[in-house]
Amino acid sequence: GARRDLAGRHVVVSAGGTREPLDPVRFLGNRSSGKQGYALARAAVARGARVTLVSANSALPDPAGADVVRVGTAVQLREAMLKAAPDADVVVMAAAVADFRPATYATGKIKKRDGQEPEPIALVRNPDILAELSAERARPGQLVVGFAAETDDVVPNGRAKLARKGCDLLVVNEVGEHKTFGAEENEAVVLGADGSETPVPYGPKEALAETVWDLVARALPPATDA
Ligand code: C5P
């Protein structure tokens, strides 16, 4: 269907997974492919939105019609989101952001030395970008959407996370051994700060993307032509 219900809107979507460098050749990372965030970006373009995609280390091709900003680390992702957010009607954090990063960066490759035990890797906390975007609300009426992966007690855990982060919608993915990370399909429930609960049956990430935009389009304040 040619629903142009996001025409005149600017949406900012993060996708992929951050990489936190240890030295010039090594990093701490995660298995996020970027598929869900890219599906969200493509669907938003199709529905008429201006789309900024902040992409962390995804191998996927740039979605046609989106502005793509490439980042590596959580700190860079935060900067790109804070830069784009003031102009956005909707912000979606679909990226898998590392909770921690190495406390130090070695400018030369870390070497193993004969007879020496390895140094432990000290970590420091990364900023919680979703919580920050939710608290700031760069624009009145701006909608903030987060993602969460839970293995059990999906709804109660999701509700607690939604409250903690302060976002409007939280897409809670049910994850298990063969589910979600890098997969083509997933199963989710979308929780709203208004108490709503929208189950999304096991299916393609494109279908979940459409459900997210359906809920967003319904919740957005009327468009202004400013
Ligand atoms: O706390 P948790 O990692 O489960 O939360 C997931 C949600 O929070 C996702 O939307 C993710 O993009 C976002 N997040 C973030 N900054 C972090 C960690 C997660 O924005 N440091």
C-alpha cells in the first residue's frame, strides 16, 4: 500500500552495533547486523518521511533515499544522534549500543610477551543514548522509540525498561538461541508509555518495521508546515 502517512516528517533511526576499540586492530563488539534498523529506514522512506540513518558498522547497502551517517563507537553514535535529533519528529534507537567500552585505548597493537600473564581489560560505562534522548526531547511532541532484547518475562521486564529509559515506545524482542541477532525474522511486543501493548507475531523485520511506523503515525501530533 502507498501510505504516505510520514510525509513531511523527519525521522532519525540508529542501526547496527557499536565497536569499542582496544587498539588499532581490536575491538569489543556485538552480533547486530543492522537489518531491523535498515528495514525501519526503508519503510519510513516508502511512507514519505525524510530519513536520517545513523549506521554503526553494518555491511548492508545504503537504503535509497535516506541520508546515511556512519559511526563506529557508542560515543560517535551519541554525537550523531544528538546532532540529528533537534530537527527530528521521531527518533528510533534500533542500534545495539555497547554498555561498556575499554577504559584505555592503546595507540600501538597490544602485544603478548613470553611468560607474562595477559592484562585484564578495564571497562567504563558508555552513555545511555536512548535515556538521554528521551530526557532531552530536542523538540516538543518528539517521539522516542527504543528497542530491547529480553529472554524471559518479556512484558514486565520491558515495562520496567520503558519506564527507566523514559521513551514513548519500546519494541521488546524475544531472544533465544536462534532468534533475532542476524536473523531475518523476529517476534516482538511493542509497549507504549500509555500502557498499550501490541504483539507482533513471528515474521520478517519489515513487518515489525511497518507496525512501529503505524504506531508512531498514530501517536504523532498533527503536522505543521513550519
Ligand atoms: O539497556 P538496554 O541495552 O537493554 O537498552 C536497549 C535500548 O537502549 C536500545 O534502544 C539501545 O539502542 C539503547 N541503548 C542506548 N545506549 C546504551 C545502551 C542501549 O541508547 N548505552
